[in-house]
Amino acid sequence: MDFDQLHTFLEIVRLKSFSKAAQTCYRTQPAISAQVRQLEQELKTSLFERFGSRISLTTAGKIFAGYAERLLDLRRQAQDAINELERNPRGELVIAANEATCIYVLPRVFSEYRHLFPAVQLQVDRSYGSRVVEAVMENIADFGLTQLPVEERRLQVVTIHRDEIRLIVPGGHPLAERKFVLAHELLGYPLLLPKTGKTRSRLDAWFEVVEGEIFVSMELDSTEMMKRFLMAGLGISFLAHSNCREEIEAGALCAIPLGPEPMVRRLGLIYRKDKALSKAALGFIQVVLENLEERPLREKANRAPQVLAG
């Protein structure tokens, strides 16, 4: 049973004629007679009584006509709802990101997105490291914002932001005036390091030349906690420069590049390649690309189609 059969059936009912229904349905009379036979076989009952050239509905036909009208009406309502969704997107988007991204990236993105798509509800799945990738792969989140690289081939990855992981020290610290620092120059200083994640892995590799000699005072999983402990004089740490901009401008913290080469961090937007993107989702990609600060450093921005809110 399909909608075309229902439409043909109701045309026969409306016109009380197979031949006239054939004209309005742009089919031959044998073709619409075959459609009715298929319906009757599926329903295991006769829908019409035939008296020569005249026809009338059986009791089953009268019952079925009511349901057929409701089914076609539901189809029209569904199509109208989809069309309205295209004009005025609504629903929910879930974004997976770590604490620092939630604090320093998403507020301005969400603010602009809410202006363009007021009927779409935005939710944050606060995740860390590989859990961001897992949330997207498991369809718990529609999008993820995470540090690159991400090796999962089933994900679309768009680089949206770059900055540096730098040594962060309190204002007035003996290292504050250095142009850059090397790993062996930090021996003896209490270090506040991230517990896990890509930044921790890269710092472990950077410290490899002095492995076993460094003093790890604390391992923390919160950027804000690290900054508070830094300013309390509990040690020195390593954070993305952009996550400390306000404190650096205020003189509370200082950021020193790592040597001999800077430790560049790339932030990416990830989503499943096999997932159909609604207008609301395409709009989120566009807003992310337009609102993150490092525009000259973006890569692959041409992958996000231009979308305007309805």
C-alpha cells in the first residue's frame, strides 16, 4: 500500500467513476483498476460494488476511505512541517567540547547562532580528549570541538583555530621576561600539568630530554583551576595562550613560548561524514567559521556551505 494507491482510490470515490479517475490521475483505466485490485488483495476484502457502469463503496470501502483521507492528510501535514522547518529551522543541536572550549569559544558562537536560529536549542556535552570524538561517533553529539589531529576516517574535520601552548607563569615570575624556554630550564620548578589529553602527550614528549628530573607538583583536569593555582603561586603550567588572554592583559599571568620550536595547537570542528546535515547544522558550521578569531589561519573553510537563516 502506498500513497499513490490511496490517492487513486479516493479519486474513484470522489468521482464515482474509474474512467474519470483515470483522467484526473493521468493513467489508463486498466492501470487504476490494477491499483484497486492490489489494495483489495492486501486488505483481503472488496472495496467497491459494481452494478454495470455504476459503482458504490462496500462497508469496508467506506471505513477504508476515512482512513485513507486521514493518511493523505497526515502526509500533507508532514510535508508542511518539513517545509516550515526549512524556512524556520528548529530542534536541538548537541555540541561536545572540553571546559576551556566551553568557556572561551562557545559563548560567542552560541550568541551569534541564537540570533540567526532562535528556534534551535543548543546543548553542551562537556567532554574531555578522546571522549569528544566518541560522543560524535556514537551520535551523542552532533558536533565536537577538539584539539587536532583526529585520525578517525569516518569524521569530517575542519581546522577552525590555531594558537600556541605556552609556559604560563604568574606576573613578576623570574621566567616572565624570557623570549622562550627550553625543557631543562624548568628543572626545580613545581609544574602544574594536565592529567590527560593531547597537550599532556605533547608536553611529555617535550620533557623527554629531562625525563625523571622534572617536579610535577599537581595534575589537574581544569584550565580554570590551573589558572587559579598559578596566580596563587602554587607552580607554573602550560596552557593555550588564547585561554589566558584576559589575565595576561591584566598582568596577572605571563605567557612564554616554548623552544626550540613553538608548540602550535590546532582546534577542529568534527562531525560524522555519513550524517545528513540539516539547515540548522549547516548554519552552525558557518557560524563557527565566521566567529572564531584566527581567521587568516583557518583551513578548509570552503567545505562549509553558505547558509542563511530562514
